[in-house]
Amino acid sequence: MKLKSLILGVSLAAVSAMSATAENWKLAVTDVEGMERLQLEWGPFKDALEAATGDTFEFFAVNSRTAAAEALRGETVDFVVSGPAEYVVINKLTNATPLIGLGRPDYHCTIVVRADSGINAPADLIGEKVAFGDIGSTSNMLCPMQLMADYGVDPVNDIDTVHTSRNIAFEALKAGDVAAIGMNAGTFMGVRSTETELPYGFFKMIARSGDLPNDMIMVGAHVPADAAEAFRTAVLEHKTEIIAGITAHEENDKYVGMDLVSIDDSAYDYVRSMYTNAGYPQFDNFIGE
């Protein structure tokens, strides 16, 4: 009887110790609106996080990037999954920092023209109309504009810039209504693959970027440094399970083939350069919001 009581006492003490060290965190995803979508698309990720860290995570729904920044600043959310363009602004507004990079494969942008256009380099687009995607998008606006700047073309003053959806931009390029489109390279390849009535060589890329800085899991400035580092360590040690959680739903197919990597703020200096070359040198506002 005394032995059983001793074992029970030790077990309860262990459970109590675990409870004392476990944390309850709030988790947001910037491009997913509504709790129902969060649960459906990111629920397996949350479950994997809890298994890896021993902590509990509660979803915090945000309806905009501004809302995510305000939640971090108000300390009502602790960890946020976001993209590189969003991060640069959120960091400026809240001092949140990146912990884990979501290494997306083939995440880069491109400048595309018609093969019969006579345009062979970005400099040939000076004075021409160029279509870009959603305002504020990393790979469909900021990156292509930075790519133009990398080749010596001012994307604010040297070209006639228009913003539209990728499908409208693609149709405009086909019809010759724009000289070029700047967009996510993977998206371009996907759209072009559906154009079965056109020769494969109807379009050509005249420039492409290097791989873009990663999407990331960022942590609020209010979270203790040792807790943030423990989170990072646990995620990287259980990356296989975490990745499986992220890619469990088809809405996250862009992450298929991904890796998880440790990152810091300096990885996003190139994105800050994108904002500057796009005409937003302060990067303290969400473009288009």
C-alpha cells in the first residue's frame, strides 16, 4: 500500500511539474480569415505544434494584416504565420521577430513577355505598360518590381504600371494590351500549362529573381526569449510532423516539398529593398489595405 501511494505521489508530482511548465499560446495566420477556415486548414498544424512543444495553442482569427499587427502589439496573440511582405511591416510596427522559416520550393518571381514582342531584357520595357498582381503581394508585385530595379529599371518612373488579377494580366499579355507581366514564377507556369491552344513558346521569361525570403512563424516581442527559443528548438526537432500538419490541407499545397529552417530578421532586408524600390521606403503601412 505504501509503495502504491509512493508511486502515485511521484506520478502526480510529475504531472504537476509538466502542468507548471506548459504554456497556453495564441496563434494567428495572416492570410486566413475566420475561425472555421483556421480550424480546417491549420488545425493539423496546431495539433502538431502541441505534440512537439507540450504547450497548448489557441487560434486567434484576424481579418487583416493590420489586425494581426494590432493583436501582437496588444499582446493578445503570441505567434503568427505570415509572409515576408507582411512581416517587414509587422516588425516595424510591433518589433515581432521571425523564428522559423517555411521554406517554400520554387518561390520566386519573373517578368514575362510575348516571344514575338522583340523585348529581350527589362531595359526594353522602359516606357511600356507592365502589369503586376495584387498590391502588396510579395511575389506578384514587390518582387517583380525589385527585379526591374535589379536590372536598372525604375518601376515607379520608367514604366507604366498597372495592377490587376493574374488571369486578367495574362489575357492582357496574350492580346498585346500590356508589354509584360510581373508575377510569381510558379503561378505563371501553372497558368501557362492551361493554355493548350497556344504554342509552349508563345511566352518567354526575360528575368527571374532568386528564391524569395521565406514565409515564417514570427513571435511577439512580449514573449520571453527563452520561451521563443524553446519553441524554435521543438519545432525544428519535430519538423517532419510539423510539415505534415501544414500540408495536410490542400489549401496549403504551396508548401508541399517545404523545409523548416531557423531564420532571423536580416533574411528580410531584401524585402525592405523591395518596398523602397516600389515607392514605399518607410514600410510602415500595409500596401493596398
